[in-house]
Amino acid sequence: MSDKKIYELHANICKALGNATRIEVIDALQNEEMTYGEIHKIIGGPKSSLAQHLIVLATKGILNQRREGLNVYYRITSVKVTKACQIMREVLIDNLKKQNQLLKNIG
């Protein structure tokens, strides 16, 4: 597989993670498998919107889903996904601290 194709696939994963609701879903699922209803209880919002976000995450290989009776269960495919999101949050916090320090130096 060419480097260009890898970059394209990488970008597609990043696009899937580039949504606040999807990051919230990943955060909710980081320690356990949950049903759609359990996720919705935590996330809230329109049910159809959450369903679409779950489909995107599953299609991109970020979530696994399994059916048991009437319930569909979701879980993260790899702990590396949650680690990546945690690292990006750390980058965000570092940037906010730097911006806050700049503001203090101005004032």
C-alpha cells in the first residue's frame, strides 16, 4: 500500500474523530460496552443524530457493534483510540494554558 493511501486512510479516521459528539461517545465507551440506549442516556440529543454518529464510528472501524436480542451493543475496537483522544485533549489543555499565560503577560 502506498504512503499516499495510508495518509488518506489516516485522514478518514481523523475526520471521523473530528466531531464533538463522536468524541463524547468515545469518552463514554472508554471503559465499557454499552447499548444504544445507555449511550443516548449519557450523550442526549436527537436519537437519529446519535445513530448516525455511531454508524460513522463503526464504519471507520473505531467501534464494534454486536446484537443481542433487541439490543445493539457498542464498544471501542482498540484502547489506542481512547489514548489518541486523551493525547489530543492534553494538547488542547497545553495550548489553553499557553494562551492563558499570554493573556496574563498582556494584562
